[in-house]
Amino acid sequence: MRTVADGSNALRRQRARQATEKLAAPQSCYVDPGFVFADELGSMLDLDAVTKAIAAITAKAGVKGKSYSRRCWATLRPRPR
């Protein structure tokens, strides 16, 4: 069973990977806006690519479900009253 500690450890490993990528990138190219998950230069991930990757992983695992791009979420999320 996974726990909060597992999640914390995963986030620490992600932070270490980002630190390695930051050191490997040319100094003037890396941006650090503080994203938990970022591309190799610190910028925001392409959300459509992430959506497609998750869909491929879940399909390979046999998980059925519908995946939506960020454009769909903007129209599907509940509106404040």
C-alpha cells in the first residue's frame, strides 16, 4: 500500500532530477519558475503531450477511461456561481 511517505519520496526524487537538469543546462537557458514537473529547461510541460502520454500508458495498462486535454477541461470544469 502506498503512503504519504511514498509520495514525499517521489517528489524528493523529482526535485533531485530537476537539480541535475538545471546543472546540465546552459546557465542562461534554464528558467526556474518553481514547477514541480517541468521540461529539461525548467519551463512548463506541454500539457497536450502529457495528456497523450498518460492516455498511452493507461491504454497499455488496460485501464479504460476518457482522457481530456487542457482545452476540454476549460469547458468541462464547473463554473463558479
